[in-house]
Amino acid sequence: MNDTITQAPTAADQLRAAQLFVLLVTEHPDLPAPTFNVSSDMVEMTFYDHRLPAPLTAFEQWREALNIDPATVGHGVAEDLGWLRVTTQLADLTLRIIAFHRRDWDPADLGL
């Protein structure tokens, strides 16, 4: 049995991801504001909105601004909820962008 205790991450462990977050909003101040989640190795940007196409348009604006290949965008549906998601690497950190939408929307509307 392994009795090694690993130390929980500290706030300082999130500093690089927080710096990436600041860099993203500094370089793209006019893009729509997502909900940000920062962890030690990832920045996650999420768009929630019941009004279409707001979260989908915001997702696409960020994807285009960051020059992320549209072929890497995944999408799915479950019951009445759909989502777009893309994950990429920036500065040795993971960046994930997610947009949630009603199921009756078709990702082909954005060319995906």
C-alpha cells in the first residue's frame, strides 16, 4: 500500500493559468465575456445563455480570434441541451472553450 500523501494544490499553483486568463482578456477585450474557470493547468471559458445564438456566436468569435481549427470542435446533445467544445494548448496550458445551447439548434448552422 502506498502511504504517500500528496499535497493539495495551492493558489500559487494556479498563477500561470491566471496569467493566461489575464493575457486572453487583455489581448481580446472586445470579445464576449465568458465564465472563466482557472485551475493549475487549465483555463476554461464557458458560455451559457438561453437566447440563441449568443453563446454560439461568442464561442465562434473566441475560436476564430485564437485561430483554433474548426475541425477540432466537438459537439453533442443530451435531452434538451447541446454543447460545443474545443480543447487546445496555449503556453503549455490547456484552454477549453464550451458553449451550451438548446438541442433544437443545429451545429451545421455555424458550418461545424
